[in-house]
Amino acid sequence: MPNSSANINVRVDIDVKNKAQDVFASLGMDMSTAINVFLRQTIRKKGIPFELITEMPVKTPKLGCLKGQITESDDHNWFESMEDFKEYM
């Protein structure tokens, strides 16, 4: 049984298309191959094959990586209460 194929027409911003084509070319594939990879991964994962988030997560360093780097300043100004701190802020 021969492979059958279907055309998909999608409208995208020209700059997005060109930048994506550059990335795909650097990976040795064309737009059609990249879209086929996306569609096959969608089927395989039974969903979008990457995480969808509403904002970029903020990377915070683990305290372990700062071990030995945190020191107390000689000219520190400690606050007597949380209220003093809040006023300062």
C-alpha cells in the first residue's frame, strides 16, 4: 500500500518562518520534515510534545552552590522588628 500524503496550509509571520527554517537547516532538515517530526511526537506523546507555560520560570540558585560565599558584613544594620524592616522597605 503506497504512502498517501496530505497538504497542510498554515499562515505564519514571515520572520518566524525564516528563523525557524534557519534552525531546521542547521539540524539538517527542511520545514516539512520538522513539521512531520512535531506531528509524530504529538501522536507518540498523545499531546503537545513540549511544556506549555504562561511565563518563563525564574532560575534561582540552590543555596548549596553559595556555600562559603555568604559572609556577615561588619557594618550590618539589623532590624529590631519586622515592622522596622517593613518601614525600611
